Amino acid sequence: MGSQKRTRGSNLMLVLLVALSMGFFTPWSVRAQARLENPAVDSFQSGIGVISGWVCQASRVDIAIDGLGTLQAAYGTSRNDTQQACGDDGNNGFGLLFNWNLLGNGTHTVRALADGTEFANATFTVSTLGSEFLQGASGQSTLANFPAARKQVTIQWQESTQNFVITAEADLPLQPGRQAFQSPEVCAECHPRQFREFRQAVHAGYRNVSPTFNGLELAGNALAQAGVDAGRLNTDVTNPAVVNNNLRPVYSDTPRQGVNNRNLVHPLNELLQSNNQLRSGFCLGCHSPVIINIGEITAHREVPEWDGVLQGGAIVPRNPSNPNSVNSIRPLRDFHLVAGEGCQPFGLKGIGGCEQVFPAEPGGPPPPGALPSLGAGSITCDHCHNVLGPDHPRSLQNDGFANTTHLFDISGIDLLSIKTGPFPNPVPVRDTFHTASSNQANINYIRSSEFCDSCHDVRPPNPNAVAPDDLTHTTTTANTRGVGHYRLENLSTEHFIGPYNCRIPDPDGGGPGPCINASDNPFGQRIRCQDCHMSLFPYAGESTYTVRDMTNTRDVQITSPTPAVFPINTAASENATEPGFTPPVRQVTTHQFTGIDVPLLSDGWSEPRFCRILRRRSVYRKNSRGG
């Protein structure tokens, strides 16, 4: 048996040696120590180019194309990258300048030979401009989103190489078109994950059905009614003591005069100059600012100006025979209903067959066939992703805190089609439905707690405010323009001055930064609003740390959910980008906006994802270890 194996092995070796001697095989040693790099297999060639590669050991290198004879290539040029493979000084490169136009259009084959032995071949396709050497032509063009998203290069015809060459590279300029406010349902096509998550957030329309919000807003209007009735007869609208309106919007076509005909949220982004402006649209300004801005066009106005009067201790329509006056004193949730042939859910009043309808009784059930209007979406995708930065002139202390101090660029019902997200190099959007912003300042803003500060301090107007500003809930103040206010809620301020914020310049423009004193912050980095409310918190594990109870002078050990842990996913679906671009898998935010709010109503789509921090997820274990 062993003799038979040796005989078969010897016969096979003899066959191989004969085949090699007859040229049936290229020696493996030659193939292993040589490469043809250009043209690559199945590549496209045009103009004048170079046939190139490297060979470790040869006397000469020749090139054969389509079996039409051979051309000797220059051999021995420096290729330091081949030193390890060849074990020599690296002078192993070869090259042959060649005019591809000579071959004509079509598929061709090149063979590379070292000392007459082929070591590589490649099939490629040539495209010409109809001649072997084009003369007298000129031209240039730009390539968008090359060599990366939001970049462009300029190419120019160069006759000597019979090809185009790159003459410049630059950022791709944005083409800011305009589009109408979009409902979240439109955004769901390309961002289904965010849409599904956001439908669970209290931001997404819950305030439209919340009995607490509707009751408080309606009560606020009623409490201001006596002042409104008195102010209706007073034309001194610059006097902060004169109350010309309650908490409902006041539009620019109002019969009221002076600076009063502006809302808390206004597309002109002008200075906030009076208590009446601060009062106008006060609640709606944070809960549905889009609707205030669209309301500047009468045909699309969902929430009208308040037109009630106080009679016999009750608020009644000022003009009982006018349906507009009668409907004006309804709770806010009554205004966000539309119906009509061709009307779609979350449609805009006055467009697409949508007309506003009302419940038979104020606060009652929607009429048959009624659909949610655009205003029913409350805080929409367009609101957050179209913010251009903080609107400091309209913030009460010029600090960007409170009462929707977000900056927009709005014209009628349209706004810029540039959307800002958290990523500095967004991929191009399919069909240019919108443009993804590369503005770093805007990106930093949407990633920062400052973005949330715009609404999560609440500072109502106070016409007699004269005391200096501080952090108590009862002290009132007037800013430099005489706009009085007091602090009703200090959520953002409390975070700003607390240990989680660290209060030092942020090196990442909105991202985590180091803390001055790590003992004040057990996580050792800035914890933004997004790190708890747009992350995997409180379901991303737990952290245990020790803090000092200064009142009882003892150390306390605490175990609580870990913030700033984010999921890994894509920010858009695969069909959301231009061909050739794939949404990258990276760290993304969630959009449930996890909090401690418990809705008093639950109808499936508005039920929020509850934060368990006050229930079972946060475990506090106190351990007294010192006196």
C-alpha cells in the first residue's frame, strides 16, 4: 500500500513538471510575488492612464493587450510597501503610460509578464469620447456628496491627460427650500423607530386630551377675565398694569393696537416688550407652538382669540349671536378636530378638504367623522428639528430659559426644509425631501440641555412685578424691558445649578464634559437632560455610589439607574437616503422622553413610557458610616 502511494505521488509530480515545462501553468512563485494593480479587474478606463503594479524579481516586465504584441514597462521604481513581501530594498514597481482611447470602446484584456511569464491579467472596459485624442474641448462640473456626505468637488477637463481632474473641494452648500409644517406621520416613512417611540411620549398630543392641562389653561383664562374686561377699555397697551388679553393667542390682525398684537411665540423673533405679549399664547406657546405660528394666517387658524366677558360671575361669549365668539371660550382640546372629504388625519385646517369641527358641547366627545388636526400633534418633529438656536431677545432674562425661546425661520405656513439632528456628518436625504443640516452650532444646541431649557422653566407674567429675580417660586421681577414675571417652575434652573450640569464650559458643544469636583457628581461627567430622557434610562443597568448627607453628617450609599447609555441603531431607514448612501449604525437617542408623568387618560397611542425611578427601578440603600 505504501509503495502504491509513492508511485502515484511520483507520477503526479512528473505530470506537473511536464505541464510547467510546456507553459500550461504559471509558476506559483512568480504569481505570489507580483501584482497587477491597474487596471483593476472589471474596472472602467478612459483617457490616458498608467498600467502599473510590482514584481519582486525579474529582468524585465512586459504588457500585452488583446494579444496584439507586447510593450515593455519601466521597471524598478520605488515601492516601499513591497519591502516586506519581497525582502529587498522595495524598488519593485513597474509602469507603462498608455492611451486607452487607442483601444476603442468596449471590453479588453491586459496581460502582465515577468521575463516572458504571465503573472496576472485583467479584463476592463474602455469608454472614449469618439477620438484617440480630443482637442480643443473644455468644461468643468461639480460632484455632490463626494468624497463624503455634504462635500463636493469641482472637476475640470484636462486635454493632456484626456480626462477630468479635481480642481477644488468644498463643503456642499445647502439649498434651503421651504415646505409646510409636516405631521409626524409624514416623518414616519423614513424614521419609523422614532415615530413609534414618540407616540408613547406625553409630548405627542397628550396635552390635547389631558384634563389637568385643559382645566388649568381654561381656569387661567377665567381668572384673568376681570383684568381683560377692564383692559379692553384702556388703550395704554405699553402700561404693564393694563391687562389686554388672557392666556390665549393674540394675532397680528387683532383690533388691539401697539406692541400687544404679538404672541409669546412669534415668527418675527422680535423683542418681547410687554406683559401682554408674555401672556399671549402662554400655555399654548410651549405645548403647541406650531399652531400659534400657523395661526397668523386666518384660514389655517385653529385656536382663535378669546372673546369672552364676565357676566354675573360667569364667563359668556361677548357676542352670543356670533359662532366665532361662542366657540372661542372652549377648552383647547376642542379646537384640534377637522373633517371633510379628502381630509386626512393630522391635516391642516383649510388645506386638503380639512375644515374645523367642534364637539356639540364644550369639552364633549368629538363629532362623528372628526379627525385629529395638525395641532393635535402638540410638539411635532418639525418643531424640534427646525429650531435654529435659542431666541435670546424673546427670553425674559436674555438667557434662553422659559416660555419657548426657540428661534425659527417661518414664512406663513412654511419653514425652512433644513432639519437639524445630532450628527455632524449626516448622509444625503432621498429626493431632497429635506436637507440635513451640518451647522455645528445648531447641532450642538439640539444636543444640549439648553435646548430643553426653553420650555422647562415656567415664568408667568406678573403686571406688578418689581422685586429682584431669585430662585423662589413667589418672588417676581421685571426685566430690562419692563416685562414682569415670576418663577412658577424652575426645573431647568435647578438642573443648571445642580451637580449634574457641572457648570463649566462644555468642550463638546452640547455633549458630556468633565466636572470640576467629581464628588459632587458620582458619574464624573456632565449629565444632560437627554442622558436620562432620551437614553435607555432607567433600563441600562445601575450604579452604586456614596454621597454625603450634610444635614445628618453621614455617608449614604445609593444605587440608582445609570444615565447616558444609548442604544446602537440607525437614525433612518435604508430607503431614506440617496442611492449609494447607507444610514450608518451608531449611537442614537430614544424618543419616548421617559419621565415620571402618569397620564390620567390612556387610549393606546398616547400612553407614555413611564419612568420607574420613583417605583421599583431605583433602589436606595442607605448606609450610615459616620457621624
